[in-house]
Amino acid sequence: MLTKRNLLFALTLALIVVGFTAYSRGAHAHIASIDANEIVIQNFAFVPSTLTIKAGEKVTWVNRDDEPHTATANDKSFNSKTLENGERFSTEFRKPGTYQYYCALHPKMTAQIIVK
Amino acid sequence: MSEQDQMKRRSFLKCMAWGGTGLVWAMNGGVLSANELLAGSKRKAAGFSFVQISDSHIGFNKDPNHDVTKTLQEAVDKINALEEQPAFVIHTGDITHLATPAQFDTAAQILKSARASQIYYVPGEHDVFTDDGKLYLERFGRGTQGQGWQSFDYNGVHFIGLINVLNLKQGSGTGLGGSGFGQLGQEQLAWLQKDVKGLSGSTPIVVFAHIPLWTIYPDWSWGTDESEQALSYLKRFGSVTVLNGHIHQVMQKVEGNVTFHTARSTAYPQPAPGTAPAPGPIKDVPADKLRSTLGLTDINYIAKGSQLAVVDDTL
């Protein structure tokens, strides 16, 4: 049978676990956001599909698929050209706006950069 | 048989399993029939035949094929071993993997050895994505019009090569979630309409293009915007055959007077629609696929909710 003391212990433990998980998630997200704005191309998708940055920041794409991909702006303002597995492409966004882009080989792959 | 020989045989069979080589199309009284391309194959001599090969992806060097140059050469060898020389060869695109000059060179070198009076090409997206098709047109676009489309007549049959891999984004809607479908473009459609205008309705028509001209699987963009408009110009013809590549597997559909058919790749197979998270190469090709990929019976395709009757003719 559950005693009062046991219940209190279980609840405390649960709170600690939940709190720790929340803390580590937050910390992780924080690290990701200060990490050079990186977009991973994997499983035929840009991750994240929407990235918000400040004007003047640099964005880096890295292809983790075996298949070649590109990051090509709809308005052609940037174009990574062919990115093979492991290859990277970086570009700086100076002007605020929404930059939609796609993969020229797999045009169903679409994503956007929002520059504030 | 030594272990090494067994291995060789096994890898050969494995290679045969997916290294689809091409199709021989025999024309009989306006009706096309497809046969798997095998060395020394016999056909009843009537009309003429031509060979379709596709998706040679020169430059691809990962699983399941680290030597796509060799498998393209094998396809050409099989063309050359045919008892009756085909009238010509049609390559339905993705000649190269990354459209580099070296890859175009290698492809041209191998295809030159095909015993056929001519090879007709249409590009795949892999041939044009780096430079909107400039290099492709320089190398393979001789005698074509506009951005590379073309038509020609052979023994009373009218052949039309369409390009649906340029400006892929423009027609895909703006922003996120575009269709990614192949694009024909109004300029080419206007040309097509004019091209078939003077032809009698009894003229057999063969259309070839890289991306399928019917919607096979929208999730993977396996279809072409404006294909309905293009086909509407061909409605009055008694026999229309549409040959495509792009999806690296055999599929067939008959709709009224129109027969659609996709060819295998000479480089690597791609998954059946919806059977994988993405349409990348099938890396591990199991031995038990041998029979089905030799194309003896097996192509049934059920896409989410819609069913395609697909028939694969064999020898």
C-alpha cells in the first residue's frame, strides 16, 4: 500500500525528472539557436523548414543525404549549386525579408529564411 | 565452381536483377509493343524497332551501383547484340548525375558505340539543374528547337521529344509546398499544337519526355503540370504512345488511345511509389527481387487510394 511518505517521495522524484527534462530541452534549444544558423538537408527535406535570423547573419546548409541537393532561392538571389553528401554552403543575408528557396533537383523540397 | 566464380555469378545476377537495360519497341501497324532488351533477342520482322534507354546517371557512384559507366556500356552492348539493328535509340534523360562536362563526355563516348543510326535525347533534371540546360543543349541539342524540344517522322510514325525539366520552380507555385511537378511551359505547348496540326488522325504518335506525363505519385512530384493540355492536342490521334523515364522502374497505363510507359534506369532502381520515405536509390537490392525486376510479370501499383493497371510486356 502506498504510504503518505512514499507518495511524497514519488511526487518529488517526478517533479525532479520533469524539471530536469524541461531544463535540458531548453538548454539544448538555446545551444542550437546560437550555433551558426545551420540548416540540415536530410531525407529530402530542409530542417528547419523555416529559419528566422537577424539581418547580417550567415546561414549554412549541410547535406546529410546520399543524394545530391541544392539550396536555390526562388528569386535566384542565392544558389548553392550541387551539394553532395557532407558538403556545405554558406551565405549572408543582409536585407530583411522572406527568402523562399528549394532544391533544384527535387523541387518539392521547399523552405524559407526569414530575415528580420 | 569456385567461390569466386559463384560470387561473380551472384553479383551478375544481382546486377541483372535491377540493371534494367532498355526496351525494344516494335512497331506493327501503328501499335507499339515493348519487349525487355536481351542479347540476341528475336523479333518478328515487321515495321521497325527502336530502343529506349533512360536514366544512365553517369557520375553516380554510391550503393547500389558504383560503376554506372559499366552498366550503361552493358546496355549499349545489348543494343549492339540485337539481331536486327534498331532504327534509332531514344534516351529519355538523366544522362548524367550532376551535369558536369566530364560526365557528359563519358556518356557521349559510350553512347557513340551504340549501333544505331541516331540517338535522340531529352534531358532529365539532373542534366540541366546547374545551368538551365546550357551545357546539355550544346552537347545533345543539335537539331532541336526552342529549349531543346523536337519532332521527327520515321516510317509514317511521328515522334515528339518534349522537355519538362526546365523552370521546375516557376510552375510549382510560390513559396512552400509547391508541386515540384515537371513543367512544359506555354512556348513549348504552342509549338506542340502547331507541330501536330497538319497530321492526319491516323498517324501514330510517339511522345518521349523525361518526367512522366501522367501523375504517378504527387508526393514525390512524379507527374507533369500541363500534361493534360499537351495530351489534349493529341486526342484526335488513333494511337499515342508516351515514353518516360525518371522513376527508374517500369510502369504502364492505358487511357483511351494513349499508352503510357516508363523505362527502367541503366544505373539504379528507385522505390515503388510510397514504399520508402523518399524517392532515393534502392541501396540494398535483394536477390529475391531478381524475377520481378527482370520484368517477367509483376508490376502492380497501388498509390494511396488510386489504382493504376500496369502491364509489363516481356519476351
